[in-house]
Amino acid sequence: MDKKQMTAALAALDNFAIEIPSWGFADTGTRFGKFLQAGAAIDTADKLADAGHVHSLTGCCPTVAVHVLWDFAPGQKTSEVAAQAKKFGVKIGSINPNLFQDQHYKFGSFGNEDAAVRKAALDHVRDSVKIGQAVGSRYLSLWFADGSNYPGQGDIRERKGHFEECLKATHKMLAKDQVMLVEYKPYEPAFYHTDIMDWGMAMLLSKKAGPRAKVLVDTGHHYLSQNIEQIVAVLLDEDMLGGFHFNDRRYSDDDLTLGSIDPYQIFRIFHEIHKFSHDTGKTPEIAYMIDQSHNIKPKIEAMLQTSLMAQELFVKAALVDVKALRVCQAKHNVVDAELLLKNAFFTDVTPALHEWRRKRKLPTNPLEAHRKSGYAELIAKERTHRRKELGLGGGGGFA
Amino acid sequence: MDKKQMTAALAALDNFAIEIPSWGFADTGTRFGKFLQAGAAIDTADKLADAGHVHSLTGCCPTVAVHVLWDFAPGQKTSEVAAQAKKFGVKIGSINPNLFQDQHYKFGSFGNEDAAVRKAALDHVRDSVKIGQAVGSRYLSLWFADGSNYPGQGDIRERKGHFEECLKATHKMLAKDQVMLVEYKPYEPAFYHTDIMDWGMAMLLSKKAGPRAKVLVDTGHHYLSQNIEQIVAVLLDEDMLGGFHFNDRRYSDDDLTLGSIDPYQIFRIFHEIHKFSHDTGKTPEIAYMIDQSHNIKPKIEAMLQTSLMAQELFVKAALVDVKALRVCQAKHNVVDAELLLKNAFFTDVTPALHEWRRKRKLPTNPLEAHRKSGYAELIAKERTHRRKELGLGGGGGFA
Amino acid sequence: MDKKQMTAALAALDNFAIEIPSWGFADTGTRFGKFLQAGAAIDTADKLADAGHVHSLTGCCPTVAVHVLWDFAPGQKTSEVAAQAKKFGVKIGSINPNLFQDQHYKFGSFGNEDAAVRKAALDHVRDSVKIGQAVGSRYLSLWFADGSNYPGQGDIRERKGHFEECLKATHKMLAKDQVMLVEYKPYEPAFYHTDIMDWGMAMLLSKKAGPRAKVLVDTGHHYLSQNIEQIVAVLLDEDMLGGFHFNDRRYSDDDLTLGSIDPYQIFRIFHEIHKFSHDTGKTPEIAYMIDQSHNIKPKIEAMLQTSLMAQELFVKAALVDVKALRVCQAKHNVVDAELLLKNAFFTDVTPALHEWRRKRKLPTNPLEAHRKSGYAELIAKERTHRRKELGLGGGGGFA
Amino acid sequence: MDKKQMTAALAALDNFAIEIPSWGFADTGTRFGKFLQAGAAIDTADKLADAGHVHSLTGCCPTVAVHVLWDFAPGQKTSEVAAQAKKFGVKIGSINPNLFQDQHYKFGSFGNEDAAVRKAALDHVRDSVKIGQAVGSRYLSLWFADGSNYPGQGDIRERKGHFEECLKATHKMLAKDQVMLVEYKPYEPAFYHTDIMDWGMAMLLSKKAGPRAKVLVDTGHHYLSQNIEQIVAVLLDEDMLGGFHFNDRRYSDDDLTLGSIDPYQIFRIFHEIHKFSHDTGKTPEIAYMIDQSHNIKPKIEAMLQTSLMAQELFVKAALVDVKALRVCQAKHNVVDAELLLKNAFFTDVTPALHEWRRKRKLPTNPLEAHRKSGYAELIAKERTHRRKELGLGGGGGFA
């Protein structure tokens, strides 16, 4: 790694903050059951503590995404949660309304044929926007489980109209410095049609909603074989890329740690972002967020792994010589163009990562530091004890 | 529909019994939550009652698949459950051990690297086999969630060895009139590798286990675009087809009602079975079972719909003129061969279905009869009341 | 089939013309080789003759799509081709430029980084537009093979810019009564990225091009499991649906006859169109076109089969009681909503089809009529003879 | 890279020979056309010369796969071809019969319902076996395009019977030191069913054929999302893995250079092979072969790239500490198990590759050496000239 590369790598890391989801520290699972972890977070304070611990080790996770329904007790002051976050050295990041869990959302929220449900959904979104304003959060992050399971069940066009209307109404609620992110997903939990099923739909609806509505790309929310980096490039070109939900998958929305299945794809996504900055001279405003909740890996280790992998791949992508690449592309020199990517991907960036961490007095190997810290044992013990005191059992199951 | 077709249709229906899953009547959902139904079954008796109701209307669902963990309270006498079933006019069908929900199954059951867990799994299977013998059930139906989420996590070949051993041990437990069914599934809940991922693996392991081990085809457990009817034809040819789990899907293991997404595919599967019988003069022993648990449709209506659709498509498939088809195939007359299937598929078989039901004094339209019966309202009221008395709330959620 | 249904069915057929592709009658194949047919068309006159023959039997295929490179000899007067068509009882339909076969298109046409190639592509499109004007064709049908095979090969955003520019330039060439159709395809022949890969991209570029640019939906050009009818509904809602290329597939862009693999999906697509007309009172202007070229089935029979299947499914879809459906949808009555579709799908529409044909003095069974006509034998003999005279061999192969 | 790793890496390379396909140097393409390269091979001698050139630069490609139909002119002495190969420093490797291109294979070869076609296919295979014996080739490599395009077209079970019979007959033709490889492919060119569609079918048929029939894994012949390394592990465990066809893909059978899309997957496949050797102490006999034919990249560069990438990933996989891995697996230490793979994957193995090449007096950068050699320019000129003299034009097209 030569000096120029090192400089590029360090600059890339300085501009790369990764948001951690509060729900990533709680016991979650698949529809076939949950495997409980002794150290799983019981309440919001636990989640913020764990997030703070991760940030203290990595230095790159300053904010925590919160889930309105799960992280704010009814009547709880939002300032309390913000204060808790501060105490643990992090800030509240994106605000995630929950528009899928309540019984009235059985047939959807913003797309529901029933006006009363749409109103309830809008009310919840309004509350979420206010929470965001109260805690100084920039992002309202919207995911809709809306869709249908059977042909004929839903009126596709009518539901689209409802979405247009409700998203416009949402946009009007935003303060000037707030941005709303619209996420897409091809299926699950809806299995016939999903109202916002792909980037094209998310962009169409976002453009109609208003200028501060942008598209959120969850790396696990695509049809098999779809080229995600192309979508990212197109959204950047249209000034419509708002952020990411990081995870990896092989089959479906598997929610595995980032880069665990196909690291080269993540690298290519980052490359498109770096290339955009290089070509336009602008650094796009992108919210990089993790969306994972682990059933098998220890939760804190999984968050560390994903953050570290994101940093590593982001740096590797920053090493692509874009100027040389453009020459190859103009000349249709396919082999050399590809090698510019491949060689950057396989470059050992450990020196840059260590250098960056040393400058910030961070452990060079955050995972090892975590294991040595005794934090995992501590919370396992304390939370097991507390769980007993509270009379809490473990997570539910399929039936 | 001419006379010859009518005769073929009625004969087909006489040989077509469909097993209903007890778990199809309880509140279930996706990992994003459950939408509760007032009439959802609370206990095993409820499930058997609902199954009995379905059979009383359709006449084609004489048995009920049971799930050992969910349907047999610890210490409960199996004869009680069998007696309950009898009371509601049905019999206990396949016995389904649960090898995925307990905490010790986090890393698998039969494939687990830990011998103690494998022993626990075998013990549970032994109990299940005994239950089967006690209630006179022919089928032990085995589905394994075993697999891994990350590259490197599991030792693929070692786990295969464990499976070979445990399945052989299971086969030894069987009484002479018991059959074990081995189900395959490409993914979920495991997201990197699943130990029994496809028909090839299920067949390989079944052949090693012993002569009474057969493959179970769940219509929703395939890679996208896989030709299921070919797998069925191959398994028939190898005398390795044991049974089906009926459902439909568009994306993943969506568990929708049979034929709701691609009825022609189900028709083609049935066609291969009829063709096998025609060609060999043998009626293969196949356990036709439903495996669905509905979150959106009313549960009893969904079971009725699936059973009726299965009957309808089974009859349509019986109308294919196999003799004429073989002539077309020999002559490579592609268009006419295809039309023989297509025309059978689009033939109106309502007359045959009505005739069959009239002969058995069943309602010609079982769904309508169910709605008129007041059964749904009755159980909704009674179970809501009972749920309150028992202090039961609704199903769990994702977080 | 009651009277009301019959009326609806006949009305639907009156508004449903299906365009046949000239290239569907020539010898084509896969990259592994071509299986030659004695009756395959040798020249444009043959293709028009075959298309005329199909129309004379079906009464629903009045136009023929032409492929500029393959159907117009250099220097040939377009009026000649139009006159030939007239002679065979058909008209020239959509004009299809060829922007993929010439050696200079190796790295794309409108998206090519090389300005000279883009210019050549625009020149060819201009010629095509003029041909369209000369023969009175309404549609310019654009499919681009543009894309790249390897990461890094192409500059995704730059290529997008070239497409925007060239499509705008194309729009300017159009006469007022001409419409340009922009087709999308996820992959093949490009295997890393395809510039216009999905409906979202086709719509984005079409909207930028101008008001007479619309999206063309090829039923075989989707990711596995994508919900095509939803895309159709969205495009209709945005007034951006221009037309269809009809075919079916199980795996990739398999180009099989329509409805041969999943007839229910085609039915649901047609249902969305009928529902749009019902809801808005407008009949959308849609170009229904076949795009298939058969290697296995006899070419004329394949075209007959596809046209007849399209008519059959179009009529079935017209039988859905949309008014009742909307009530079910409003009430979230999922089962009944689905049954309205399913029952229409399985309704026997033969009476309506026969009635419609009888009124037009067409054979009730066009396939049978074709076989009895001796046409296939005639052209096989004549073209075999002509091929010899011309010293023509058979099609090429893979290597 | 420490000393122990270096030793492991060098040992791995010594056991890793990669076979190049003769057809990879000829002009080929997609069904939409061929993009011609001036330096494309015209005849078998050209192909062998190019292969020899690649081997002289890489030192790891000592054999050349030949395609009977394309590489042996009727009446040509096989000894001539072997002598040509020798002249260019390579040997004839696997023998590939062609069972798909002749017109009589329209409906299949070994699976064809027509006994005469099956006999023709067997005759061609017999000739191929004899060629193999004459040139001292160990492998008969069998790929069948057999299948059907439409439901009903083929008799799936009857065709399976024909395959069983013909493969047994083929096995009987083999000399004792010959091995037959049976390849599978899910689709293309058949689009409804393919007779040998997956590893399960290939293994089933191979086991029936005889002990010297093994399965050939083409890395591009799988359903989307299928776990290829698991298949490899299972085949190794069953002693049924015969060899590989190397390529990469994102969508279908895209035939891209190895590792260009998902290098981590190829690494994991190699890891399973190394792990098998480590666990059993046996080095499995595996034929590593490339199967690619390039339309976009320069053909020789593509072969170099694939060979070098194969070496690089094979060495990386050899660096996984299998002993430590097994400890992690036994303890279900998921994170550390994964990191053992990930860290090996990202280790810079350039030193080992250079060392290995230096020892053999090979250029450390074979691609660069090729470019400097002037070979590409030389053959472009010479072959262009020869092509003119022979009156040869370019490749065919779609229509």
C-alpha cells in the first residue's frame, strides 16, 4: 500500500459513519423460533449501552437507529432516551416508525383500502417525525410491509394512489432539515404483491412525495441476481439515493452480517459511490445504516464484524484508480478495467485501518478488544439476573 | 365432460385423501408478527374439531397431521388425543417431531456436531415413533431445520455423516408398517447451507437409511424455476416418493393455499402421478398432506380452499389421455402433446366434483356450506371467551 | 357462460389485435445451434405470406412486426414491402431497428462510450423512423442489447447519460402519430449490467425522452418471481404502458409460446388491463405483439397457438366481475376476491371464441384448419426447392 | 505470508493443473450474434497453438480439451492432432463428444424417444472413446442438451430409462484407465425440462452407469442461489466428484471468466476440496477444466485471466487453517470459523505465486508477458490473411 493509497484510504474512513440498529441487540429470530442469548438487551437502555460499547471500540458508529414502537415506552419522554444515548456516547439516529405489527395493519398501512387505518398510520408517522425533531434526528426511515398474499386481494392501483397521498402528507410533516427515506422490498411478509417492491417504485413515489424524500437501499431486498450497484449508480445520478441498510444474503432477506456471502458485491456498491464523488466532485449525503438482528452469532460481535467489514470494503473501494478506470472504459479495455477493481479488492488494507484507529486511540482489533473487555460476560450475568427479577421468559415461537 | 372422462374423474377422487395439519388452525404468522383470529384453535381439541369440521364438509380429509411438541402435552396419554380425533370424525395421521424449536437445536439436531444434542433429537424421534404406533399412524414425517448461516460455521461432510447415522437409527425404530418421510428444503431458517437441501440429498440419505424411508416433496421447498413435476417423476421411477406437503408460493416458502399462484404446475405434478399409474399399472402409495398455516385468510376457509383445489386439479389431471399422449411423444408431436395437457387443465370438472359429493351426501359447495353452518361464528365466540378465561393474549412478534 | 358474460367476451375480442413478428417464421435457434424447418421463410415475402396465412385463419393478427435489418434489403423500396404485405392481407406493424448485430455494437449502441457508434445507431434509428412513416406504421419498437459483461467494463452513469440524450433525439424524429416503445430486459446478451434492465429504468428514460415514449413489457424479460401484473398496473396508472411482447418462460428469456408455462400469470396481466378500463372508462392504447422464434415447434403452428391462447386468456380475464371484486377488496374479503379471478380463469370460453369466429366466417378451430389446408406441406416443398436453387444451406451453430 | 503458509501455497499449486478448452479460442457468441476477433482460431492447429502459448506463460495448463465434432475433421488421423498438440507443448485432455448440434438431435440424444437417434449418439460416443484411447486421454466428458421445451413433450421417465441404458453402454466402452464425466445443467437449450438437470440426477445416473462414471460440476450450471460448495463436499464424500468446468455467472449460464462475479464462492469451493484432503489424507482425483468461450474479452487474455485467478483462489483456499477451523466448528464458534475463511481469502498471495513461477522460469506476470510477446498481433495478422485466402467470412447471427 503506497502513500497515495494510504491517504485515499484514510480520507474515505473519515467520511464513513455507520449507524447501528437498536433492535440488533434484542432477542429476535426467524418464524421458526428464537435462540435466546443471555446478554440480549432487555430494554432501550441496554440497547443504547451496547451500541455505545460498539462505538467506543470502532469509532465509526456514532448513531443508533431507533424503532418507535420498541424503543419508546408509551408516555416516555423522548428527551430521556436522548439523554441515555448521550450517556453511552452515542446519538439517536434514524427514527423508524412501525407500520406492520399492530393488528389493524393486517392489510397494510399507507396502502390499506381502509381510510381509518391509513389515518392511524399517518398519526404514528407524525409522532415519529416529532420524536425525530425532539431528539435532533435527521432521518425518518420508512419501511412498509404493505402488500397482498393472493391475486385479487388488493387493488394495486388504488393502493398506489393511497401511498402517493400518504407519502405526500408525510413529506409535509418534515422539518426543513429532516429527510424521509423510502425503502423497497420485493416480498415478505407479503407474498403476492408488495406495494413498494423495487427501486423503481420507491423512486417514483419519492419523487412525487417531495424533494426531501429519498430512496433507501437495503442490500438484502432484491430479486435474485439483480445488479445492486447499478441501482445505486442510477439513484446517485438522479440525486435520489438516501441511504443503505447493510446486510448480506444468499437466498432471501437473510439478514446476515455484511459481506459474509458476497463481499465483492458490497465492494462494487462502494466503488460506485466513490466513483460518483470522483466524477462530480460532490460527496453525496448517504445514511449508512445496519439492519440486522442476529439469531446465531453473538449480537455485539455481529455488529462489530459488520462495521469492520464495511470499513474494510469501503477503503478497498476507495483504492480503485478511477482516472485510469475511465481511460480503460473509454477504450473498451475490458480486462484492465476489471483488474483495476479486482486488484483494489484484494489489496491488504490492514495498515490503513490500523493507522486510522491508532490516530483515534482505538484498539486496532476491536473484536479482540471486545472479547478481552469482559463486557459480554458482564451483561450476560446482569441481564440474566434482571430478566429473572422481572419475571421475563424467552422469545416466542412459530405456533 | 363425456362419460369416460366422468368415470376417470370419479375414480381419481376415490383414491385421493388429503391430510390436514393440526397447526393450520392455530394462530401463526411471519417473523414480522401474527395477525390473530378470534376463531383460532387454542388447544389440540380445537384443532381436531376444526379438522373434523373440514372433513365433514369435504369428505376427503380423513386424517390430521400432528406436531408432537404442540399437540401432545407432556404426560398426556396419546390415546386421549386419538379418542378426541375419533370423536370429531377424523384419525391421527402423520406424526411430526419437532427438531428445531428447543434452544439446544440452535446449531442443528441430527446434524449437530454435538453428540448430546443428536441423542436428544433421537430420543424425541423415538417418542414420536411410539406415539405413531400408539395411535396407529403410518407416517413419521421428518423435517430438519439443520444447516448453517455462515461459511465455515458447519462441517458439511461431518454433518452429513451424522445424518446418515441418525436416519439409520430412526429407521430401526420403525414398526414394520411404519414409513419415515424425509423432507428437503433449500433454505430457511438456515441461510448459508441446509443439510438436506434438495431431492437429491433427501433421496441419497433415505436410500442409506433403509427401505421404508421415502422422500417428502413440499411444493414450496424448491429453488426458483425448478421443475417440480420432473422431480416427482424421477422419485416415482426410483420408488422413492413418499408424500407431499401441499402449498403454493411465488418467492420463497410462502405457504399460500395450493394452486393460488400457479395452478398449472400443481396440475402437471398430478399428471405425472396419474401417468405413472397408467404406465405401470400400479397406484403408488403417496401421503398427500397440506402444510400451511395462514396469517391472512380465515384458517378453516383456507383449508377448505386448498382441499377443494387439490381435488379439482387432481381430477383435471386424471382427464389427460395418456395413451394418446404417448403416441404424440413417440412421434415428437410437441403441439398436440401439449394440447392434451392444456385441454384437460381447462376442462370444467364441476359436474364430476358435484357428482362425487352428491354420492357421499356432501354439500356440493363445501365453502358455502361452511359459511352457512355458523361454525366460524360459534368458535370465534367460544374461543374468545375461553381465551379470556385462560388469561391468554395474542401471538408474539419479531422483537 | 351466461349472456352477460358472452357479451363481455365478444367485446373483449373485438378490441384485441395481436401483431406477429416476421422473424418468427425464419430459422432461428439457440446459441447451441438451429434445428432447421423445411418450411422456414427464406425472405421477407415468405414471412409476410405466412403471417397473412395466420391472419386469414385467426382474424386477429392484422399486422406484422418487421425487423429493419432482416426484412429490408439495402436499397429496397419500403413501398414494395408494404405492397407485399397488402397482397397477403396484412399490414406492416411495428418497426424494429437492429442495434445489436453489427460488429460496431460490440460495446453497445445508444449507451456506447464511443460517439461514432452512437451516431451510427441514431442514423439507423432515423432510417427506421422513416420506414415507419413510409409504410404508415405507428410504432417504433426499441430493444437495446446494451450493457457490459464485467465489473468495471462500462461507466454506468455515463452510459445512462448517453441513453437519455439518444432517446430524446429519437423522440424528436417521430412524426406526431408515431409512438416509440422502450423495452427492458434484465440480462442477455449482457451478463454483468444491462443499461435498460427493468421497468423502472425504461420508464425513467421514456419520461425523459418525451410524451410519445412508452414502456414495452416483454413477458419473458423479468427477474425470477417478479410480479409482472403489478408492473403492468403501475405503468397503466402512470400512462406509460405502450405494449407487450408475448411469450412465456420458466427460467430465462426462453421465448416459449404464450401461456405454455404459466397461463394464470398471463390471465392476471390481462385482468389488470380490463380492470383499468373498467375503473377509468378508458381503453388504453396498447400494442399487443408476439416476440418468439421457435426452434422446436413448427413455426406457423406456434404462432397460431400463441394467438389463440392470447385470445382465450384475454376473454377469460374479461369475465372477472370487477364490480364485485372491488367490493371484496374494500372489505378485505380475500377468499372471495381470489375466487372471482380463479372462477373466471377456469370458465370454459370456447362458446364465445366459436361465436366470434363464426361471425367473421373464420374456422372455429384455426389450428385444425391450418393442418387441413395443406399450406405447411406446400411451403415446405416450395421453399426446400427454392433453397436449393439459391444454394442456401442451413443455419449456423455455436462454434 | 509466513513460511508455513508459503509452503502450503506452493504445494497446492503443484497439484493444480487447469485444462483449457480448444473452443475457447474460436469465434463464438450469443444467440444475438458473434463479435469477431481477428486473432480467433480458424482451425484445430490454431487452437492448439494458442493453448500452448497460454501454457508456456502460466505453466499450469498442460492439457487441452477437445471437441470431437469441431476439432477432428472427418477422416483426420487422431495421431495428427496429438502430434500437433505435442508440437505446441501441450497434450490432448478430455474428449468432448457433440450430442446436440446435428439435426437428428432436435429432440435429444441419449434420452431421445427414437432408438435410431440413440444409436447414432452411442456410435458417436464410441468414436470419441476411441479417439481418447488413441491420444491417451483419461477423460470422456459428457454434456447432454437433452430435454424438452413444453409440458407433455417428452416422457420424463421413459427418457430417464434411455439415459440409464446408454450411459451403462458408454461405461462398457471405456478402457480401464478411462473415466467418464457426467455433467448436469438446469436449463438451456431445453426450457421446460432437462434430463440431467442437477447434481442429484447426474450422481444417480453415474452410479448406475458404473464405477468409472463421475459427476462434472460446471460452476455456471446451477439454480440461482444454490450452494455449490455444498454439492462439491457431498460429491467428494460420496467419491463421485469427477471434475469441474470453470466459469462464473450472475444470471444464467453466462460463461464469464472465473471469479469475475463472485470470487468468494470459488474460494469456498476450493476450500472444501482442500479440507477433504486434509480430513481424509487423500488427494481426490479431479479434472479441473475451463469451459468458456468469449465474445467480449480477447480470447487468450480471458484464458490467462481465468487460469491465474484459479491459481490465486486455489492458493488462498489452501491457507485456511483447517485444524483450527474444526475446533471452531466443534465449539460452534461461528464468528472465528468464518474469520478463518475470510482472512485466508483476503491474504495477499502474490509472493507465493511469484515464487512458484520463478522456480519454473515463468514470467511472474503472465498477462503482461503475453502482451509484450507480440503473439496477439502476430496471429491477428496471420489469421486475417489466412481467412481471406480461405474465403471465410465471420460468424453467423440470430436470424
